[in-house]
Amino acid sequence: MAEERIVERTDGVTAERVTERDGGGTTTVIERRGGGGGLILGIIALVIVVVGAFYFLSNNSETRKDAAITEAAQAVGQTAEKAGDAIDEAVPAEKK
């Protein structure tokens, strides 16, 4: 009489069933795969990361632009003060 042995394994994603028969039979492997939920979650996570990076980088760019404008305005103000001081020193005290 032929002896049959069935081994079933699963790793959470793939389920595998192996049937072995003695007496010149063959080994049959039946494999069942998951529904692709992990792939969908991976794509969603990737989209979230890309959107977050875009927002962070564009927001950081705006901050740098604002800082540069502020520095330029301060430099213009300092230059105007220096020009005013130079004019005051150039005009004799009698003409004031």
C-alpha cells in the first residue's frame, strides 16, 4: 500500500502544500500567494514620502528666500545710514 505524506507551510504571504507519495509517485507543489495588499500599502507609503519631501523642500526654499530678502533689506538700510553719516560729515557745521 502506498504511503502519502502532506506538508503544509505558510509565511503569512505564501501558503505552500507539498504532497509526497511512496511508490514511484510524483511530488506536487501547490502554491497560493497573497492578494497584493502589501504592494498597495508600499505604493501608498511611497506617495506619502514623495509628497512630504516635496512639501518640506518647497517650504524650506521659501524660508531661505525670505531670509535672503531680509538680509538684502538690512544691507540697504546700513548703506543708507553710512551715506547719511558721510553727508553730515562733509557739510561744514556753519551751513547746517
